[in-house]
Amino acid sequence: MLLLLVALSALPSLNDEDADDDETPDPAESEAVLESPPDGTLLYSADVDDAELEQRFVGDLETLGSISVGLAEAGRLINGVQMKPSDHVEVVDRDNAWGTAETIEYLTIVADEVGNAVPRAPPLRVNHIGKREGGYLRPHFSHQSGRDVDLGFYYVPGTDVRALKGSRIGAMDLEANWALVKALAEKADVQVVLLDKKVQAALYDYGREQGEDEAVLEKLFKGPNALFRHARRHKDHFHVRFFAPRSQELGRRVQPLLAKRPDENKLVHRVRPGETLGALAIRYGSSVKLIQKASGLASTLLSVGRTLIVPLRGPCTQCPVTPPVVVPPRVIVAGQP
């Protein structure tokens, strides 16, 4: 069973090469969260019991590693890891290339897989992941908890991406992009990949031409639980949301401890019509200046639909706690990349 959290308000559209004129957010970007296992077992952070977790959270936070708090569209990041360029990775915006340790590791693995499978392929173009401490990153709806990343397509060598108009499918290097599909499915724990249905169809056809099993193609591209899902404004990039099992589970477990660290005692609030900073400060026991500083606001004007980081002065009584993470089995792609 899934708990589907759907955004109700509009956000600005993308303003870089991943742009589109439609500014309405797509519900596909909201995070579907698997409910907790029946016994509440800790699957990914059992090496740290509750007493040690509290001790390290309060006194030695860095030793816990990355922590993903909340959801992809309403979350933040503690101890984020910055993506670095390499032979197989191009980082477009280093200031906004912060994610969980798992996200950075998975990106490195899949980029190396493609580079080794298709040596002619250029480095994987890594666009936005998130801010160092997560939270709202203009112009995205999600990209808030260190697990979302926008990846550029691989194009036929010699392609001038800036000169492309209309559909980019004809300019795509399908062999390299199929290698990326395979690497994401087999080598990483991917929750979902958001991609326009026409691009999915081109990849589906290519995979079938390579002799891939129809059952595998169904798992990748067909049905409500497919790994790849259609989303508007995703005609020119892959929007990959990774599971970050340990980081997510730690994020869930530290929620009751936030008040023990004033610098991390924060909640995420999505702005609704009619709300003001003053009213929110009163509601949460914070202050206008604290919210402005934490959220990077230059004024008191609020945009409906964006999220704010709200520093608290006491225990959070309104912070939703996500259930324990359950990562499903990976998809094995048997055909040639």
C-alpha cells in the first residue's frame, strides 16, 4: 500500500536547459512512501541503537553520515555529500550538487558503468541534486532531501545541445542512454525515474531491438509500478529519485531528537494561499527573521507552493514522521547495453 502525498500548489518552472513553459507541478513528482514493515524492524541502521543515536546526534553529529529528513518534495539534508566531477561525470552546478552518501555513490557507479560499456560516451551530465542542507531549490518541486537528481541525455557525438529544437529523441545516443537505463536498474536502488512517455517509448523500442525480455521491459516502462514514469517537463532529462536507505532511516529516527540540537531543530512547511511569515512564526513558535535566514528569503513575500525551513524553539509537535524504508529488489536487464 502506498501513501501518496500530492502537492496542491504551483511552483516556478525550470529555467535552464531542462525548461518547459508549463509551470503547473506534476503530481508524479510527489513521493510515494512505502508503509512500514509489520514488525517495525530497522533494516538499514541497526548498527546504531537508540541510545547511541541520541549520543552521536547531540555530541558527534558528523559521525552519523548523511541524513535525509522528510520527503523529496518536503525535506532537508544533514551532513550532505557533494558530487565531484570525474572522467565519467560532469557536474553542472557544484553549489547545488549535494546529496546523501548513497545518491553520490550510485551516481558514480552508474556513470562508470556507462563509460565502460560505451567508451565514446561523454561524461554523464549531472544537473541539480540539491542544496547543501536540502530544502527548496528553485525552480524544482522536489530535490529537497538529497535523493533527486536531474541527468542529461547522452547525445550522438558532435551534437550541439543548445541548437536542438523540439524533440531531442533523434539526437539521442540510444546505446549510451540504454546503458544508463540498465545501470540505474541493476546497479542502484532507484525509487523512480521521471521521463516523458515519448522518450520512454524510444528506449523501450531500442531495448526490444536488443533482444531484451518483454517482462523486463514491462517492469521498466509499463504499468503503475514501473521504474520509469511519465512526467511533464521531462522531455530532455532523466529525473532520478534514489532510495537512500540508511540516510532515510536515520532521518526518520532523529525526528524525535531534533529539539536536543537547536541548530537542527527545524521543520519543513509548504506555503498555502493567504499565509504570511508573521502568522507562521506565531504558529510554530519561531520568528520571521529565523525563517527568512533558514529559507534564504530576501523579503517577507511568500510564493504559494514553495517550502520553507522553519527553525523551532521547542519540540516539534507537527512534524510528520516517515515510515521505515523498504527497498524493493532491483530489475535485472539481461540484454546487451
